[in-house]
Amino acid sequence: MRNGFVYLVVVVAVLAVLFMVFRQSPTAAPASYSNMLASVAADVENGAGPELIISGNSVEYRRNKQTVERVAITTDTDVVRDLNVLGLNLTGEQVIIEYKQPGQFGSVLTILGSFLPILFIVGLLIFMMRQAQGSNNQAMSFGRSKARMIAGHRSTVTFKDVQGVDEAKQELAEVVEFLKYPEKFTKIGARIPSGVLLIGPPGTGKTYLAKAVAGEAGVPFFNLSGSEFVEMFVGVGASRVRDLFEKARQNAPCLIFVDEIDAVGRQRGAGLGGSHDEREQTLNQILVEMDGFESETNVIVLAATNRPDILDPALLRPGRFDRQVTLDRPDIRGREAILRVHAEGKPLESDVDLMVVAKETSGFTGADLENLLNEGAILAARANKRTISMEELEEAIDRVVAGPQRKGRVISEREKRVTAFHEIGHALVGHFMGEMDPVHKISIIARGKMGGYTRFLPPEDRSMMSQSQFEDQIATMMGGRSAELLVFDEVTTGASSDLERSTDIARQMVTRYGMSRKLGPRTFGKTDELVFLGRDIAETRNYSEAMAEQIDDEVTEIIMRAHDRATEVLRSHREHLDIISEYLLEHETMDVAALEALLRGEEPPEPSSEPPLPAPEPDEPSPEQGSSEMPPAGRRIAEEPGGAA
């Protein structure tokens, strides 16, 4: 609109300039009519043969074919009569008179010049009126949906691009079949669910899976976030919901995908504002629109959330989001399939075994695995390599879990020794615990906030933990502190994270899992937690102060018993503790092969710049292959026993 006004001003200015240019005389300054007649008479006496050209309201006076002057005349001026009064002969050769038809362009410019101010004022008024109308249109469109529609033929994502969630794909295959062949279901009176709720932790591919459903069905796909419904003004969100479903019916069959629906679908009455709250009004409109679907509308709503516990019950009842599909972290085969999908287009060296990478990335989500391969590609490009090797992928795993190396960090020699003995304490205790995961890697190179770390990789995916596994984990966590006491006769702050995590595990054993012989098989307290985010909100105590004291005593007993076990293991292997710690101080990083060689009293293999290739199906699994699961950062504390100085 503003550009149109600028164009109007430019056009008016150009016309004004043209008018001024064409109205100017191309010759000398104009003279009076009487002076021109006197000059004509003088030329006749001198025999010069003057010539007059009359055109409209002007007379051009020429002498010897050259223009002398041009004089403006009025409409009632009679040039011939005035010449006759002067006694000039017009029929002979004294004065030659020629008449010319006046040009139309000059008349047009004259008319335009008269109307230019009026046109300018009218244009300005029109501009102001349209600006006001545009403001009204914007106010009216404020309640329209902001959903982005993707045409069915433009969606390039299919179920082949989504791996690691086979069960979820089977559930959504029915949705695809209904969108393709709706009459197959309606003929026998079947009703497809009006809404499908995708539940899972962040990064498990909820949005990607919804896009794959649209790609498989080949139908329009409306995509928006739940927060786009919520505005400051009450009623705007409900208006956008109505507009969204109206567009969906016009493009049926189609899919509506609402990401992070917990932003608008939170349980009503849980906060301030009551029924007049904007979010609750929007939720009410969603409930009405979904419940009012007819069987022939062919509109299906997909929604994603990682907070199903806070959704309104009316949103989850049959007829609305009556089908829930849970997407969990992929297992080892799912991780391998996801890695193969994201490895397309990335040149991998022959030593890269994606199954080995999948074993080392236990608990990674699809987004974590994609980021892992991207980090490996960045590291290879930084080293001016044309292919990605296993070395870059191993480093990428460490970067994703613990952060980049901080080799420039300046630490004292004593602090470095304390860190080495601390980490070897974790490794030795964990190695001799019967139910502890195998050691995979030990390092005293600082990464992120950690001064060093010890990685333990579970040999297989597990969904439950036993009491003995918990006790061995706590003992392993106490190994770092026990090593410090045994060698330096004092403790440092490096064990603070180990103490915090071991205390948390011991408390869960007593209050949540019923693993206390003294207090018996019962739970204590009720914890409100974010199911898929791994955080506790609050705890409701349903036990007395006396029972709380017994719980604290039992937690302390579990931790002290684990600390004594760790100290006993390190005392019985004190010589190994010194030898392996000195080796770690020299090389800064060591793997399980070097650890086991030193425990056997053998010379450890020389560390290479690249990790060794995995053995091709040996009779007995090597330590690298037997210890090939690693929990990522952010997993449950019970699955993350590695210590960090």
C-alpha cells in the first residue's frame, strides 16, 4: 500500500515536469503582438518577405525561413484584419500567412495541468481510505488460522524414512489406509479415530512420523503449533480453531497436525482465569470441533506432546484423541536403521560399522543419532578428509555425551593425579562388580564441566534393574571417592556428582522400589514427575517423621555398605590401582583392552590414532564387542554410573 502511494507521487511529479517543459517556448522570450506587427511592417519596407504561421493561440514570425519570435494571441484576435489596417498586401509577396492545425498534446497537457492538483488530492484521499480499510482487514484476519498447508504431492517423507518406531508405524498405517480408501471403512460402519495422539520423549520423531503419514496418504497436511492458538485477546484462539477446521473440510481428505498440543490442551481449572481464560476457550472450541466430525469429512487430527499427564481428560475421551501412540527411544536394531537412514549422502569409510555405533549409543533418540552423524561429518571436514571414519564417530559420541575436549585447560599436576586415581577407582570397582556394566573408555581429558570420565556400556538394552545391579552401581560410584581416601588420605569435590547420584539411587531403592529389608516392600511418598522429561515436580509425603528418619538411616546404610565394598576392592588391587593410574597419567585416555592387559600384568597395546576395527564374528566376544552400550546424557541416573572428577 505504501509503495502504491509512492508510485502515485512519482507519476504526478513526472507529469508536472512534462507540463512545464512542453509549455515553455523553444525560442527566445515572447514579444508583444503590436511589436511583432511593427517588425512585419518594417521587414515589408525592407523587402525581407516576412512569413506568419498561425497555429491556435499563437503566431510564429519568420524572416528568411528563420523564426524570429512567437507571440500568443487570444481567440478574438484577427491577424489578417490587423495587417490590412497597416496597409500590407496579403495577396502578393509582401506577407505570407500560413495556417497550421494546433497539436493535441499541448491541449492535453493544459488540461492535465489544470487537474493535477485535484488528482493529487483525490489520490491522497484514496490512499488514506485504503489504509484504513487495510487496518480493518488486518483486524478481521487476526482470528484466522496460521496453519501452513503442505500439498500431498509435495511431501517427500514416507514410512521408509522413519525407522526405529515399527509399532507406531503399524498403528498409523490404519490412518493412511482410511485416508486412501475411506469407503472401505464406511461401508461396514467402521469409524476411524478422529484424533491420534503421539506421545514420547523429545527427539523420538513425532513430527517426522506425522509428516510421513501425510506423505504416505498423499493428502494435504496442515501443520501448526499449539501455541499459535493462544493470543492475548480472548476469543482469538477459538476463532482460529474454527477457521482451521473450516479449511480442513474444504481440502478433505486431509491431516491436521498440532505440535506441542499441551500448550493449549492443558487440563481446565488448573490455573488462574477460570472459564474465561483464553486458553480454555480455545480448548473448548477444539473439543467441539473434534466431537462434531461427521464420518464423511475425512479429516484426521494428529497431535504430539511429551506431557500427556497434564492434558484435559475430555480431550482424550473416545471420539476425540481416542488413540494414543507411544514413541519410545529405539532399541539397538532401531538405532542401526536410523543411522543408515541419516548416513545416506555421507561418505563413510570401510571401517565404519553402524551396528557397533548403535551398540555404543544406548538410549539415544533419533534426533541424537542424526546429530551424532552430523558431528562426525563436521569433524571429518575440519580435518580436510573426504570420508568419515570410525575415529570421527567415536569422538562425536564423546562430544554428544560430555561435550568437546578442553585440552587448553590448565590444571596442576596434583589435580591431574587426583583425577586419574579417581577415574581408575571407578573403573576397577566396576570391573570387579559382578552385576556392573563393562568398562568401555577412561579419560582424564576435560570435557564440558567434567574433569574426566569413565564410560560403562551395558551389554544389552534393558528395561528393568535388579537390586544387586543398583548396589553394584552405587559401589562403582563410590570407587572414585574410595580411591582418593586410599591414596591421598583425603577427599575432594570431584566426588560431588557421584554422591548426589548414588544418594538418589539409594533413596529410590527404599522409597520407590521396596528394596529395603528393614522397611519392607512398600513405597513412601508420591512424586509428581514429568513422565517423558525425567524431572520431578514435587513430592507428597504420606509417612510420619519417625518413618522419614528410618528412611534416611536406610539410605545411609546402603551408601556406606557400597563405600566399604569399593574400598575393599581397591585395597585388594592397590598395586593395579597405582600401575593403571600411572598409565592413564601418561596417555590421558585408555580403552578396555589396555585396562585388561594391565590387570593381567601384560604390556598394553600401543594406542593408535584410529580405533581398531571390530572383529568379524569371533568365537567369544571381545571386550569391545561385549561392552557396547552407552547411556547418553540425560538418561536415568540408574543407567549412568560413570564418575566424573
